Amino acid sequence: MSTERLRELMAELISEIQKIDSVDEETMQVARKLESDIDDLVNPAVDTADYNVLDDAIALEASFAIEHPIAERIVRELINTLSRLGI
């Protein structure tokens, strides 16, 4: 899995979230923060030692678990990719 796959998954997730009518602003903010953190994470010039990317992804997955299975699947794949990269 490459860092490019992380970017692809985030783009897919944001697209899916934007299709959902019932996503609250807080969830959207967490998704945007996760997207920004992943962009930083794949940039070698940025120190990401204090980032909680995996924790944010897990929280996002939990918020989608019941009502948004497609978004949940994307986040789960994102979490698996982060784990394989050692994050």
C-alpha cells in the first residue's frame, strides 16, 4: 500500500460524506482534519510525530457504523492502510 492510496481513500471518503444528507458539521470537520493530517503524513517535510491520525480515523468509522456503511467501509480500509504503513 502506498501513500497515494491513502490520498485516494480520503478523496473517496470526502466524496461519499458529501453525498450524505444527515452528516453533521462536527463529523465533516473530523473528516477534513483527517484529510489534512493524511496530506501532512505523506509529506516527508512535515513532522507528524504528534498526530493522532489513526485515532481520528477510528472515531470517524464509529460514527458511520450504523447509518453509512459505504463511508464506514472506506474508513475501515483507510485504517487498515495506515496500520500497514506502521502508523
